[in-house]
Amino acid sequence: MESLASIRAWLLSNRELCVEALRIYLGFGLFLKGLNFIFSAQGVAAYYQGSLNLPFMSYVMVHFIGMVHICGGLLLCIGLLTRVAALFQLPVVFAAVMLVHWPEGLFSMESTLEFDLLVLFLLTFFLIYGSGKLSVDFALDRRRQAPISNEK
């Protein structure tokens, strides 16, 4: 019981670190999802062509979505242009929720709608919250604000 209390105390004193871990995890997951889209493009395109009924656009969209997830996920993971990366991810994930997974409904066997809604919520959160202290954005901002010394 003491260890649980010490873990809780550590988590409460390091909330920012927990949020950072969540941002890194989300970015890494989106990066991997983008790689999956690119490397299995034919299967994904065939799936979307069947569900959305768009013959050629499915291949274009799969590659576009893959690149958005790869670039945006990497930026989220390292914390560079975090709000911009989240903003570019939002329409893609929103479209996935509304056009692809919404007809499946909640609690389907694939359970992708619940996951995509969670990703949509987290992207909105990081659009508002920003990157935090464990990020390239924070390091660049700190470097910009540091006083310039002329000592040699």
C-alpha cells in the first residue's frame, strides 16, 4: 500500500511528464499507422475503395493519409511544431471517424471507432495544450529567450 501511495505522489508531482509521455506515444502511434498505410497501400486502398466507392482517389488518399500520419506523428513525437502537427492530423482522423468507422458503430469487433475517437480527442488536447517541456519546441523557445553573452 505504501508503494501505491508513493507512485501516486510521484505521478502527482510529475503530471507534465505523464502528458509528455502521452504526446510521445500518440506521435509514435500515428507515425507507425502512417508507415502501415504506405507499406500496405494496396490492401488499404482496396478497403477504402469498397467502403467509400472512390476508384482512383482511394490510392491517392491512402498515400496522402500515410504521409500526414508519418510527418505529423514524427513531429508530435519529438515535440516540434506540435500544434501545427495536431492541426494537420485532425481533419484526417475526423474524416476516418465520420466516413469510415462511424457506419461500423461503437463496440464493433474491430473497435476502431473508439480508438479513433480517442485519437481525435488527444489531438484536440495537444492542439490546445502544446508540446510541453520535453520537446524541441521548448528547447528552441528557451534558446531564443536566453540572454546573449559577449564574453569570450
